[in-house]
Amino acid sequence: MEYNTIKKIILKKLKEELPEHLSYHSVAHVKDVVAATEKIAQAENITESQLTLLKTAALFHDSGFLYGSKNHEEKSCEVAQEYLPSYGYTQDDIDRIKGMIMATKIPQSPKNHLEEILADADLDYLGRDDFFTIGNRLYNELAIFGIVTSDRAWNLLQEKFLESHHYFTQTAIANRSEKKQKNLELIKSKLIAM
């Protein structure tokens, strides 16, 4: 599997072709998810070949945004299917990668350990100190699409999302749940103050 080669190709494609108004679903997000995937995978004792599959899935998981936001996970699977056979990935590898990509679809429903790792990596920021910084990027993106129209609507949406979300891997539960809860409490206090 020629991960480093495909990584350069896909990041270049995303950088050049993703719509500029995607302030959240950007190359920065893809790189963040790859980094979170590596951290969680190492703590979860994943093999080297499994890690390559995971990082590849992280690279491709939002590539469907090249074709629009609707059903972007399915489109991301199509992009992976198009590119990966030429870079040493077997059909079995690609099918596993597509499963991981689909595990990032909201509401998340991963079906195996690798899918749980990618699902957790995709929403790793929910339990981090940069939650509000990254959240602002998502707010700006959703505002362009008219999905959120006010700070109050945004905070209500975040409150509902954080309350319904849960991490799957022991690593994410141990490292991110407490901070995610604090972030939720901050949102609730903002809503009270509004």
C-alpha cells in the first residue's frame, strides 16, 4: 500500500479543488483527523497494516465534498474506489476503508474496532481545548448553507449534538469524555445567558 504517495495526491487535490467556503470540511480537518487517528490507533494497539488502512480512510473520509455536501460519505467511498487500486490496495483493503468512511456518517454507527477508531478521530475535537475554535469554523460553514441562522440556534444544535454523541474506543472515552462534558456545560451556560 503506497500510503505516502496517495496522501500527497489526495491532499493536493483537496487543497486545489475543495470549495473555499468549506471552512470546517477542509484540508486542515483532514490532517487533524489523520493525526487523531494515529494517536488513538497507537493507544489501541493497532497493527502497522491496520494503521495504514485507518490513515487512508482518514485521508479520504471527506473527499466526497469535492462533489457537494449531500451524501458526501458515499461519494468519498467512490473516490477511494477510484484511486486506491492503482496504489497497491486490494479490493478487500478498499472495502474495509469504505466501511470506516461510512462509520463517520452522523449518527455514527461503526461496526468494528477500526471503524470505531475513525469515528472517534473524526469527532476528536469535541473533547479538546480547541473545541470552540473548530466549532466556529463549522458554524461559518453551516451558516453559508443556511443550516444555522443565529448564535442561539447554533448553540442549541451543539448542545443536542454533544448530548447525543458518545465515543466508542477506550482511548477516546478516557482522553476526551471529561473535556467534552465541560464543553457541553459551557454551551449550556451560554444558552442560559442568551
